[in-house]
Amino acid sequence: MAIDPKGWVWQEGDIKPWRWQEGDLTVTRTTPWTGPGCHNGCGLLVYTKGNEVIKVEGDPDHPFNQGVLCPRCLMLKKVVHHPERLKYPLKRLGKRGEDKWQRIGWDEAYDMVVENVRSVQEKYGPESIAALGGTGRNYTNQQAKLTFSGFGSPNAIGYMLSGVSCYAPKIVVTALTHGDLPAQDFSQGFVDRFHNPQWKCPECIIVWGSNPHFTNMELSRGDWLVQCMKRGSKLIVLDPRVTWLSAKAEIFLQLRPGTDAAIALAMLNVIINEGLYDHEFVENWTHGFDALKERVQKYLPGEVAKISWVPEEKIVGAARLFAKSKPAAIQWGNAIEQQRTGIPNCQAISQLWAITGNLEVPGGMILGQINTAETEHAFAYGSRWGIDDLSEEVLQKRAGWKDYPILKMGLLNMTQPDKLAEMIIEGKPYPIKMAWVQATNPLACTAQEPKKLLHAFKHNLDFIVVADLFMTPTAMIADLILPVCSALERKSFRFTWGIIDAVNPVIDKLWECKSDEEILLELGKRLNPQAFPWESVDDMLTERLKPFYMTMEEIREKGPLLYKFEYEKHKKGRLRKDRKPGFETPTGKVELYCTAFEQIGLDPLPYYEEPPDSPYSTPENFKEYPLIFTNGARSPVFFHSEHRQISEAREIHPNPVTEIHPDDANQFGINDGDWIWIENQRGKFKQVAKVTPGILSGVVHSEHGWWFPEKPGEEPCLFGTFEANPNNLIPFGHQGPSGFSSPTRTQICKVYKAEE
Ligand SMILES: Nc1nc2c(c(=O)[nH]1)N[C@H]1C(S)=C(S)[C@@H](COP(=O)(O)OP(=O)(O)OC[C@H]3O[C@@H](n4cnc5c(=O)[nH]c(N)nc54)[C@H](O)[C@@H]3O)O[C@H]1N2
Ligand SMILES: Nc1nc2c(c(=O)[nH]1)N[C@H]1C(S)=C(S)[C@@H](COP(=O)(O)OP(=O)(O)OC[C@H]3O[C@@H](n4cnc5c(=O)[nH]c(N)nc54)[C@H](O)[C@@H]3O)O[C@H]1N2
Ligand SMILES: [Mo]
């Protein structure tokens, strides 16, 4: 192990060069951040011949993935060289959605953007330009810069998922109560990983609404969890579906979707009332324990069993096993955020690790190196890059700013999606007139009730640009399409959770594609040259690396670098900006009672509330729609709406699948393999039924992100995207009181056989 004075650590000895020759193949070391999409940035060895990718392998020396790859990286060459990649800038001919295009050059494309930006700025003001983005990846901070400095608008990262219910609830809660987002300690702080003598294997891991060996959820990888299981970690799993992990769990809580907060509060009740918490940690390092103790009294395990449909003894057993295991960690997934109680869910679950003294200990939950490195958290949606170019007056026009004080706290520099949707659809409080759509596919994937958005896009917007790798249902209604490079054609860097690594250009750019970085710089220079002073993308990246005290050459040479890691940082003054012991929160402690929430009129303590649509909150409606509807569990071969055109992926996963219990299937006359409609008061969609005892009776689960590249693109078909889209059943406007989280996974529905 080597360490430099700046605090970066790397594997000493045989550092491989970034590129070498093996026979007639060239091997390049890189990381695929992005597209196609994913948040992780694993270490790759890409074998090429000329400008063609021959194969992709995992880099065994990379501390992040240690040679392990998921199916999507193994298919990477198919994505990169796919004949249906967007190849040239395209300008719309005919009506929106007619699928008639003219190939144009980049100069003309940039001119079109500049002309439309100027026109909207003059007629409506710069805030009427919204930049839409999807999940966090390399383009995120670039889009912030383009929107703030280039368009002059505060509306960046318009992530059209109600309540930003991915990652944002976790970021908000942990930023305000812990000072930063902790990860489960699977040894990722050390270059020698599981062999590092400081690390301990968690005795118990709760997997809460997550399926990590399919998803490699943002701060982790599924195979790390498996490594821990091999070393003895016991599992507790909370999921309405049987998963590979739940089948190996010590305790499996097969819950009714949306009741997570009730269970977490009941577990806190058991741990507190039975005195199983860490008295020393609670006394010295937490704020508000007595208030929490009082709050949890009403969440009796027996009562919560009725709400959650999980037997009482499992709730009590899970609380005891977790509290008595030292150390213990929690892998929390996206399911807990896609509920209206996403914020209290995150509070209650994080309090489980806090009061049991599992924070900042080996094998527990560890805070990142981000604060201490005094750099931005690259994964966080909406970076601050360029924000100083906005006046306070313009900033205050950001969608949701006046409604949701959390937006003003600077934790996330992004718009509130439900408010942005209102602006696009209803023009209130002011209209959106131009959409810059980069790395997102709202019609197929993110947007709720997407047909409304389609209508508004077509009729209310003056100009729509889509920057993507592929033609998508959303791109189909654009006025201008910009073809974007894949990760193997770009030069950039990746920084997530303490690892910094080079993204090397493995092959020359294909066709006339440009990287997101090039588009940012070239367009930025045309819009506001002062704010984009760099001569080249290299110059721009060098500037971006300054906070890391790194150069592109250094990163490329030394390979993946980790920021030096240590435990118990709160005792050493390494978590607070003033360098005092404690956590970077208003009270300096882990806030079980969130003082920031109190100040803005939100409940400072966690609570449970029924989902807006449920057997108990809308019993009348439940007679008509008698099943609980959850959705969105990931497939290992797709990333959201991506990879549907890759034949290997479709061979493994040809059609969208809805899981239903045999008892329910029987009752509604459905056989395994039938196409079925899933419907509620807002709409319907069609998927293939998988009749399985692996799902809780009374619950159905559908997949999201489906469209069919093999179907016609022109309207009304739009690659069949509305046929199979669960978002037809899910509303905008049901977000939580903080503006964050939404009841995406907690709807009700009925099912019946489709006619054909
Ligand atoms: N292969 C692949 N990997 C991905 C992605 C992808 O599209 N494909 N997407 C990435 C992104 S952006 C995200 S956010 C992550 C998500 O990653 P994860 O959170 O790990 O996984 P999900 O598959 O979204 O959901 C996990 C489980 O939640 C369960 N679930 C459904 N409703 C509830 C509920 O109410 N309560 C509880 N406790 N569980 C429930 C589902 O049955 C499912 O098994 O994955 C990331 N990784
Ligand atoms: N019903 C339901 N809906 C959901 C979910 C659910 O669980 N249920 N999950 C939600 C969640 S958590 C998320 S994060 C969203 C994800 O939503 P999105 O981020 O929109 O999903 P993707 O399909 O990954 O990406 C959209 C497009 O980005 C392009 N792309 C990928 N990488 C790049 C890049 O580097 N640059 C550029 N310019 N383009 C790129 C892809 O080709 C693709 O067409 O979906 C959400 N939608
Ligand atoms: Mo996500």
C-alpha cells in the first residue's frame, strides 16, 4: 500500500500501465462511467483490435470490483457497436413524433440550440428552460454547469420521478441527521479489501428493500455482501418478494409494501424497551433519545404485525438479532424511498444503526471521505458547478423553491419534480418552454402518468433537445437529437465515494458522436464564453480535478486511488468542518430528533402513515382494486429503460413480467404466461403474468422501464412504451410533505387476462 501526502492511497507494486499490447489485441484499463448507465464505475480491461472492442473483462486488481462484472458490462461491446446507436445530429422534419429526420452537422445543431435558448430567454426568461436528467452519472455535474452558466436557468436536473424518490430521501435525512451519507462497511475503504486487518465482518446484515446482487446499489456491490455471507454474516431481509438473499436469510420479513416505517419503529421499540441499545453511544453521540423513546411507545410489535402483515415474532426476532450482533450493518435500497413516508423510513432505519452503536465502527456503517476531502460528492444529484453564475433572484425561481425549504439548504441542487411537472403541464407558476433532455427517458421510465407529460411536451414546449446514445420513446418527440459517445469513447474521470479513477478513451469516437463533456464545452462557449474559458476538454477536466489535488495523468498512471480511510472519525474531529469531535449537524450529534426538520415545520421524529391509496386509507376504492401494487425491482440484464435493443439481454429477459401469487391468480382466472392487464383509477398497462408463491399473497409486482425498440417508433406507438408502463398507474403530486419521496411502490390495482 502506498500513500501520498495529499491523502490518496493506492496499491503499490505492479501497477499496470493504462494501456498495453497482448499479441494483436490492445488492452486498455478504464472504468465505464457512463453510458450505458450505472453509478458504479467498476475496473475494466477492454480488449480491442483497431477501433473494435473484442471483449471486456473485469480488472482483478481494481479494489472496487476485484475482477467481478455484471452482465451489462459483459455485453458492453454490443452496446458500443450497436447498429441502432444514434450516429449523427438529427433535426426533426414533419410533425413531432412522426419519425422523420434530417441528418445535420454539429454546427447547425449548436446554432439551433443557441437560437432557441435566446428566444426563450427573451420571451419568457431563462428560467423557462428546464434541463431534464435521470439517475446520477457522469453528465450530472456537467448538466448543472450548462444549465446555470449556459442557459442561465436554475432548473437543472429535472429528474421527472415524483418526489426525487431515488437517493434524495437518503441524502436529505443523513445529511441533516448524520452530516453525510453512511455506507455499510464491506471493506471498501481499503485497497486490500477483505484482507485488511482493521476490517471486521458484520455479524448481521439487514437487507432492507434492496436486491444488491442484481443492482449493486450505489455505494456497494452485491458480491461484497456475498463475501460477507461466506465469512459468516447472518441476514435479515425485508421484501414482499422472495429473493435469492431472502432465501438464505436468518429472518425474512415478507411485508406489505409501504409499511417499512411501522416495522422500523416497532424494532426501535423492542431495542429501546429491552435495553438492547448502546448506552455509551446514545449518551455521548446522539441527540433526542428521550423524544424517540416516547415516540416509539405506540408502535407495539403486535399492532405493527397487523399493519405490515408480518408475524409479531419475526419483528421482535429481527430487532433482537440485529441489536445483539456486533458489528451489524444495513443495506437499504430504493424501495424505502418510493413510499410517501420515504423520509421517516430513512430516519427510523438509520436510527437502528445509530442507537446500536454501529456507526463508524469496523463492519458497521461508515461515513464517506467526502467532507474531509473538502470536495463535492460527485454522485449527489445536481452539483453546484456554475451555480455562482445565477443571481439570487433567478435561483429563487427554481421549481419547488418556495414550497420546500429543504431545496434552499443546498443539499441537492435540483428542481422538485412534481412542481416541475406542473410547470410543464399547466404552465404554473410560470411555463417551461424549452427542455434539454440529457441521459433520461421520462416517457418510458421516470415520469408518472407519462401520457400527460407527452401531451404537454408536444403542445406546450417550443423546443425539445435530446442528447442520448439511442433513439428512445422520448427522443422520438424531440426537435433535435444529439448523438452521445459511450463510456469507451470518452476521456473523463470518475469520483464516487472516495475512489477516483480515470475514464480512458478505449477507442476513437464512433460515427459523429460527441461526449457529454465536449457538448458541454462547445455549447457553453457559444452561450456564455466567459463561463467556459477552457481551450479543451482536457483543460476543463484538469480544472475540475483541482479540489482533489490530482491531474489526469496522475490518475491514469496510479490507477484507482482511494482516499485514506479510518474508523471513529467522529472522535478524531475528522467529520466536522471546525475539526471538533462529533458529527457535522447543528447539535454536533447524530440527531434522532432532527432539529432542521423542526425549524421548517416537519415532524422531527419518524412516524408511520398509511400509503395514500391502500386497503385501510381508501377502503371503498380497494373493493374495486383489491391488490397491492408494487413495481420496479431491477433486472440484472437491463439498466432501467436501457439495453432493450441488445439481443443477448432480451434472450434472457424477453418480456415485461408481473409477479402474482397462485391464490390471487386463481381468483382472477390468470395462468402463468398469460398477458394480463394491471389497472387502477388512473390507467392500465399490460405485462406477462408469472404465477409464483415467491410473492406475498395480495401483492403484485411489475417491472418498469419497458419499451420495445422492435416496434414502430412513430406516434401513437412510440415503441409501445405506454403499453407496458406501470407509471400509467402512479400519480405526480402525492410526494411527501418535505417534497421528497413518493408512493411509487405502494399503489392498489386490479388484474385481468388480456383478450388476445
Ligand atoms: N441491473 C440493474 N441495476 C440497477 C438498476 C437497474 O435498472 N438495473 N438501477 C439502479 C438504480 S437507479 C437504483 S435506485 C437501484 C435500486 O436498487 P435496489 O434498491 O437494490 O433494488 P430494487 O430492485 O429497486 O428493489 C429491491 C426490492 O424492493 C422490493 N420492494 C418492493 N416494494 C417494497 C416495499 O414496499 N418495501 C420493501 N422493504 N421492499 C419492497 C422489491 O421486491 C425488490 O426485491 O438499482 C441500481 N442498479
Ligand atoms: N414505476 C417505476 N418507475 C421508476 C422506478 C421504479 O422503481 N418504478 N425507478 C426510478 C429510478 S430509482 C430511477 S433512478 C429512474 C431512472 O431513470 P433514467 O435515468 O431516465 O433511466 P435510464 O433508462 O437509465 O436512462 C435514460 C437514458 O439515458 C441514456 N444515457 C445513459 N448514460 C448516458 C450518458 O452518460 N450520457 C447521456 N447523454 N445519455 C446517457 C440512456 O441511453 C437512456 O436512453 O427510473 C425511475 N422510474
Ligand atoms: Mo434510482
